[in-house]
Amino acid sequence: MRVECSKSVRLPGGFTYTVREARDDYPCFFCGSTIRRGTLYVEERFARVTRRYHYQCFNKVIPHHVKAVETFRGVVLCVER
């Protein structure tokens, strides 16, 4: 298995995950606290549904498919293929 890391990941079935910088304050779908403007978060999209997570919370929700990792370039999403 190889690990691929990037700012955006598309999984089979239509789920897309992207690391973004918050333009406004958003509630985290997992913990409910605020994702502050200017901070990095993970956006989940499926069909017309969009969910936003702190990247630390994202790792608790989806621990075995995609992992948000802090690097010297910022936060990236890593997936085993």
C-alpha cells in the first residue's frame, strides 16, 4: 500500500474532503465548537451536503480512511491506496 497526501481527496462513492482556510466562523460538525475565521479545517462534501470539521476532530470521525496530518506545508489529507 502507498500513502498519498494532498489538500483534497476524492474517495469512491462520491465523498470529497478538502483542507480549507475558514473565511467565516463555522460550527464543527463533530464537537459543535466554532472553527474560527483564518484557521484550517476539513470540509466534507457528498452530494449536496457539506460538513466542516476541525482537522483534529476529523481524525476522530474518520480514523481509518483519511487522516489529516500537520506538515511543514500546513495540514494535508493522507489516504492509503
